[in-house]
Amino acid sequence: MATAKSWVKASRLRTLPLALSGILMGSALAAFWHGFYWLIFILAMLTATLIQVFSNFANDYGDFQKGTDNHRRLGPTRTMQGGEITIKEMKSGMFIVAGLSFLLGIILVFVGTWHHSPTAFFVYIGLGILALLAAYFYTAGKKSYGYIGLGDLFVFLFFGLLPVIGVFYLHNNVIEAAVWLPAISMGLFSTGVLNLNNTRDIENDKQSGKNTIAVKLGPLKSRIYHTSLILLAWIALIVFTLQQQKTAWQWLFLLVLPVSIIDLVKIFRIKDSRQLDPFLKRLALQTLALTLLFSLGLLLS
């Protein structure tokens, strides 16, 4: 029987900062436009956490079923790969977490939309279902899109545009055009994390038939692609701040920029793909840090 420690490991807590960053940014932007509600914020954070955990369970399950998680993989040994959680247990875990996230999601969108637009309520329910399906079919199922190079696009949408713009609307019941820039930035940072993961695993993924964008580009071009994603993400945030600046506090997020640039240089110089693994956590934490500083700057303004 799987232990609590194994379930925590399968949850991959290091991915949670990235999953929550979009909610934080969307909520801070809502406060900047004078439309923040604590209940919506708390429910959104809980729902996003559960969806991310479900996604990690499904990723563990899907890659194990397809044989991608094997002795050649350079990342940490996963729970099903290491025999800590059985197929039956993981299926049960996915069902429970998906059910809880959907239930919380219904409460969240009811609070955020029903009094204003019942139509929006049903649109959000549809988006929630799509998010769960996207989380599952990234690596699980016979036609998993992560194996044909579409993972980057879905991460951009479901870790960037949807959480930032979606949560902003739940708070304010409107969508400001300017909010698209921070949403795009968050999507690019999130895609950067995925690409870094895939760049690390190029050789094993290639042998396992997992044709990610990194596999298609190769080690050098995937690093160029990664650099482009991160730099464009920074540019989007900077352009937004130039357009919406009220006080100098809004530039607090630039404190993270030197660290980001240094890491990009180091990533480009790394020859052994195994050494890319620590930069996954670093980029996720950098994204959370800049989101917190960006949010603080908005609140102080």
C-alpha cells in the first residue's frame, strides 16, 4: 500500500509554485483594478493546487504506462516507476483529486459568476472540464498530446492565459485588454519550465517516442527556444508596467531579472543534460518570486 510520503512525492510539490503563480498574478491585477475578493482568491488557489496535483498524478501514470519512465530517464525516479504506487492506487488517487478539484471549481465559478452572468458560469464549467482533460491527456491515454509536441501550447494556455485572465474576470466580471500582457508572460515562463524539463530528457524521450518540441529542435536549438521564451516573458511584463505605471513600486519584479539572466547563461553552457534538473526548480521559484514582487508592486500602487 502506498505511503503518505509516496503520495506527497507523486504530488511533486516543486511544481506548485508555478501552478499558483497565475492565480496570484490574476488576483493582484484584479486588486489593481479595484475588484479583489478574498473568497475567490482562496477557492482559486485551492482549485489550482488540486488540478496541478491531478496533472502530476496523470503524468506519472501516463509516462509509466508508455515506458517513458525508465532507467535512462535523467530526472528523479517517479513513484510508479519505483514501485511505490500501483496502477490501481494511482487511478484511485486521480479520481479522488479530480473530483475534489471539480467540486471546488464549481463553488469557485458560482461565487464569481452566477450573480453577474449565468452564461459565464457554464463557460467556466466547460473550461474546468477542459483543464482536467488537458491535465490527463498530456501523457495519458492513447492520443496524448504531449507525445506529439503540443505540450508547450497547452501549458501556455492553461498555466498562463486561463489562470491570469480567468481569475481576473472572476474578481471583476470584466476583462481589461492590458491584462493579456501579464497573462502571456506567465504562459511563457511556464512553457519555459516545461521546455527545460523536455530538454533535459531529449535522449530518453526520443527513444521512447515522445516527440516534444525539445526533441524536434535538439539540444542547442531547444536552449535557444528556451532563452527566447524567458526573454519574451520579461519583455511582456516590462511593456505592461510601462503602460500602466503609477509608482516606481511596480518595478519591484525587476529584482529577479539578474538571477534569470545568469541562469539563462548557465543553461546555455551546460553540456551534461542531467545538470539541467536543478534549474527546473529554480525557474519555478523565480517565476513565483517575480509574481509576488509584481503583485506587491501593484498593491503598493
